[in-house]
Amino acid sequence: MQYLPDDPVRLSEDGKAVIAIDQRMLPGSTDYLTLRTAEEVAAAIRTLAVRGAPCIGICAGYGVYLSALRRAEAGDAPCSSGFFADAEIIRAARPTAVNLMWAVDRMLTCAGAHRTSDSRGFCDALRAEAERIHAEDIANCRSISEHGLTLLRDGAAVITHCNAGALATSRYGTGLGPLLLGAERGMTFHAYVDETRPLLQGARLTAYELMRAGIDTTLMCDNMASYLMATRQIDACMVGCDRVAANGDAANKIGTSGLAILAKHYGVPFYVFCPCSTVDPDCADGSAIHIEQRDPEEITTLHFAKRTAPEGVKCFNPAFDVTPASLITAIITEHGILRPPYDMRRA
Ligand code: MRU
């Protein structure tokens, strides 16, 4: 399936840079960033040029490889202190999506296993590991989509929040995967897309992806879901996530837990989709998940032609919230469909 112009993140032809779609510019223009250093990779993740939990992990994997390459070119031995410092810069780019830390840790484990190799062997091993993280995500998204599709009837109407499509992963996506895979097989769906304030991932990215895939798409403001569920037949809510605790509590884009509460009220199934790399078995429950707080300008100014709020107003701008496991009908991973009670350490 190729309804996007490109993978959101990939290695350049010469293997010396990450080429990333600048997601801040979509849907108006498709611009590419060339990222060569740990600082550039971290900045792209921090500013949401590269975003979505699995996509951040893929980018981080390539970023650690690029650091090894640059350090080797500068004459550093494998596993130099500069290499580890670079890895920490990437790890610290954002706090909530565990795929970021998971990917950095996986790359560092690989580095440790090849620390006695010569520089060439060290870099080759890290490049192969980063490419494996990428390839596995493509396969995982496909499996998640297959499992998710079994939950939907032809003609289903679904609500989605934020963007959990190919831009947030690689191919198909997680929360949007069943729709994209089903559409490819000739099924029809009606997708209602929350605009997802304040950064508008739903309006800018999800609507763009679904329309390019030929899916019937309706955009709405985040505060319209209750009225929609009260007045129309909605078959499911489908979202991705950034970190799942051991008990099934799931952090995702701010507003997700509100949608889950509405879904419970109206008896609409609420499905969370993620690869197992998004599960954090060290987090007992959602209260241990670090919720990122972002710049107030995102609320007052960023997507408005002119500033809407009074100068100096205090702002509350958490980027994520946690949906309690009790509101989640099923969690769908590459291994299948999990139902409550959840024990994600076995996922
Ligand atoms: O702040 P973002 O845009 O990175 O937030 C992304 C989300 O909340 C996604 O729903 C989540 O990462 C799942 S992506 C498959």
C-alpha cells in the first residue's frame, strides 16, 4: 500500500543521514528534513517534526547509528563516551512515548555486544539493528491491522483521536491500520476524526492520510464526540498509544481518556492499538507514566492567524493523558487481541 508520498522516516541512500517528512508542514506541503547528528534527531522529535510513538522509536534507532558513524569518522573507538552522550540526548527528547527509550536501549545493547569490533563492524552492526527496528515495525503494524480488522464490519463508523497512521509508524499504522487495510481490500468505513487540539494531528495528519487512502472522512472538533455518539450509530473508537502500563492503563494524546469515558457512557467499544514495544512492564499502572507538558504557545498562538488568548494567561498544556484499563474494551498488539483483565507483562 502506498498512499503516502514516502515513509515518514528512512535512512538516506548513502546511509549517512535520516530523511524525515517534516510532519509540522503537512498537509500544506511535503518537506523533508535531513538529520545527521544526535542533536538534530532529538530536535526533530522534540518539535514533532517526527512524531508518533513507533516512528519516534525508528528515528531514535537510526539516530544512535548515525552517532556511531560520526564518532567513527572522527576517530573515536566504539562505545566512546561521546557516543553514550549522544544516545542520552536522543533519549531525553520526549518523556512519554516509551518506544523512544526502548529503541535507544535496544541500540545500546547492540553496541555493547559489538564493543570489541573494529569501527566498521561496530557501525555495520548498529545500522543493521536500526534497520531491524524499522522492518519489525512494518511487520507489526501489518499484524495489528489484521487483528484489528476482525473487530470491524464492512460499513463501520469509527471515531479516532490524534494520528496513529502510517505517519506515526511505518505503513498502515496502528489505530488507523484496520481502516487502511480494510479499504485496501474493498471494505468501506466512515471515519470521524477528532481535530486533536492543540497541535491538530487529527485535522492535519489523520484526515490527510485517510482521504488519500480513499476513506470517507469527517473532521470534527474534540468537543463534538458526545453529540455524535448520542445521535449516530458509532461502531468503535480506535486510538494508538504512547505507553501501556502493566495493568493496561494506556497513555495517549491528551483527550483520549475523555473519549474513552464517553464511549463507556454510550456503550461504544473503545480499542487501543500498539506494538509490544509500547508496553512498559516496569510501569505498574498509569500513575507512573510521565506526562509531557508542552509550550503554552501551542494553545494560545501556534495554529491561529493571530493570538487568541490574553498575553500572560496561565496555560495548562499536557500532551497526553492516561486512559484507565477499565475503560478499554481491548488492546490490540501484533500478537492478537487482549481483553480485560490485562496483564501486559505477558503481552
Ligand atoms: O504528540 P504526538 O503527535 O507524538 O502524539 C502521538 C499520539 O498520541 C499517537 O496516538 C501515539 O503516538 C500512537 S502512534 C501509533
